[in-house]
Amino acid sequence: MTAPDGPQELEAQFAQWRQYVLRRRELQAVDADELEDLLRGSVDELVAAGLSPDEAFLVAVKRMGSLDELSREFAREHSERLWKQLVLTGDSAGPADGPRARRDLWVMLACAAGALVSVKVPVLFGLSFGDDGAFYARNFTLFALPWLAAYLAWRRSARRPVIAALAVLFALGAVSANAYPLADDSQSVVVTSVHLPIALWLVVGLAYVADDWRSSRRRMDFIRFTGEWFIYLVLMALGGGVLAAFLFNTFAAIGIVPQEFVSQWLLPGGAAAAVVVAGWLVEAKQSVVENIAPVLTRLFTPLFTAALLAFLVAVVWTSHGIDVEREALLLFDLLLVVVLGLLLYSLSARDPSAPPGPFDKLQLALVVSALAIDVLVLIEITGRITDDYGGTPNRAAALGENVILLVNLAWSAWLLLTFIRRRTPFAALERWQTGYLPVYAAWAWIVVLVFPPLFGFA
């Protein structure tokens, strides 16, 4: 074994290598110990053969092969861990993890309970789901996301300035959602209901990255967290729907119709609590779905690319631009967001050091196709703004969002092209995408805070 009194620089390299190994979700501490033992033995042999410690370390690491391959090998050998990670009382990675995991569980339960109670607090002031749908549409994320942010801030041991910023931003969101005199049929209610969750979710991102908000890797980790959180939330929603249907029909069979309990308590309270529980699952269960999400990304990227290319071919073949109603334009915007989500999540799951491959070229085709569609949508939106009805909150919001998407997609296409040609590193694309997140947040806050008075609370 390498002597414990070896050069401090070499020991620092071992520590950095071990930290990198433990970032692989498939590997546990005992696996890292085994790999480190092999690495140290190889370094000793190379040093004895005449290499310097630094040279021996680099050669030994190279000989071990790809860490992804080692991770997959360990995952295959210990496949039962995948199931243990899905169990609340699964094996921990070390003796110190047990108390921390239990504390995480209790803090999560407290935050989930807080979200559930928050949903029912407006009832004390005479607001109900049936009669005050506009209020709940604007405020629902304010009932759940602050509690998720609180859990993440506690887990990250966020400092007081970060906590203060979170409190101010959530308070600003609450004021902007409720202070304006908006009628229930106001367009500003719709744009607020759509954009406030975006603004507040990026506030959750601040709680996630805490003091490391300048790090592009931490911001990319938040993108990965978002994808995994969404998958868990969808799975929980499916299970909750089955539970609600089961309760309703079984009690109805004995003459009890629990419609009020299901609609007033189970569904809204469960949805708010699930937001927190899904975040805890991503953190506590070692990102089990991380192995599933990249597969889904690789599956749907070619499908979406083919669909977008087919649409563009049809537009050229028929010489017919996009001339559709507002609902269809919203569908196109949603499609562009999905494309951007596929790009972001594939970037977060990619090995930054890997050379360009066929999948990168496929992503370039996807981004270029989305860019062309965005140009067509912008032409249609601009035409709608210049018609007899003029500008409205919905149209202004759609115009701004498509301009933001246009800039992002255009520069992403350029960075992907230069990366494929090996002129720029992959890190440039990663820095661009994660650095662009504040732009989405800023636009969402502008729509929520500025648009209602700008358009006369229409």
C-alpha cells in the first residue's frame, strides 16, 4: 500500500479521485474503498518502477478504465441495491448516514405537513376550491414550493443571506399574486398562474444550489434534480389518482359518497405534500431514476426530431404558414419547451469529457428544427399583435417567451455545431444553458409584477 506519510499532493489527488467516484450513484463507500485499494496498489507498483508519484497516479487511473464502465459493473453485481434504495429503511452507506437519514425524513414530514396545512388555511377566511378557483390557481405553488425550498435550504445548511433572499422572493410572489385588483376572467390571472410557478421554481433552485450559485455544475445539478423531481411527482400523481378512485368507489359501494373529502382534502392536500415528498425522494433515494431519465431522453430525442422535421417539410410542401388559434400557439410553445427540456436533461446526464458522437448531431438537428418552428411562431404572434385587437397580456407574454427561446436555441445550435467540429469544449454549452436560467426567472417575474398594471389589470 502507499505509505501513509507519502507526499501531501498525492494524498490530495487520492481524496479528489475518491470524491469523484462517490458522485456515481451506483457506487457506495465500500466500493470506493475497494477501488481506492486497487488504485493505491497500482500507484505503488509504478512508483517502484521509477515513475514519479504524479505520473504514477495518472497512469494508474488511466489503467482502471472508464468510471462509467466500473459503475455499471458494480451496479450489475449489486443490482439488489436498486430495490433497497426504494425502501424507506434501506441499507445506509455508512454508520453516520443513519441519523442523518432519519433527520431528513422528519424534516421532510414536517415540511410536507406544512404544505398540506397551507392549502387549507384559506378555508378559514371563507375561500373554497369551488367558489374561488382563480385564487387557488394563482396561489397553489405558494402553498407548496416554500416548504420544498425550506427543506432544501435546511439540507444544504444555507447561510442567513440565502434564507433571507428566499423569504423575500416568496413574499414578493405572494404579494404579486394577490395585491392586484384582478377579476376572475382577467387575462392577467392566466399569465400569473402560468408564470408565477416558473419564477418560484427558480427560487427553489436558489435553495438547492445555496452558496454555490456561481458554479455551473451546481446549476446543472439543479436541472437534473428538476427532471428527477418531475418523474417522481408524476409517478406519485398516478398513484394518488388510483388511490382517490379506489376510495371513492369502495365507500360509494356502502352508501357513503366521499366526494367532499376527496376533492377538498385528499387531492389538494396530497398534491401540495407530494411536491415536498418528491424532492425528498430525489435527495434521499440516491437518484434511482437517474438511470431511467437519460434512457427516456435518448428515446424521445429522435422521436421529437423526426416529428419536428416532418412538420417543417409539411410547411414547405404546402407553402402554408402557422395560422391557428391561441390554444394551438400555446401548444407550439409547449413543444419548444419540451425540446429545450430534452436538451437540458441530456446535457446534465452527459459525460463532459466524452468526444462528440452521433447523438450530439441528432440533438443539433432537434435544436435547429425547433429554432425554425420558433421563427414561424414569432411571425404568427407578431401578426396577431398588429391586428385589430392589438396587444394583450397573453400575446405580450407569448412574444417575450418566444424571443427568449429564439436566442437560447440559436446560440445553443451554434455551440453544438462548434462542439461537434471540436472548436469549443462541451463546458461552454453547459455554462450557456445554466447561465441562461436567470433570464427565464427575470421574464417570469416581469410578467407577474409588471404586466397587470401595464395592461390596466385586463
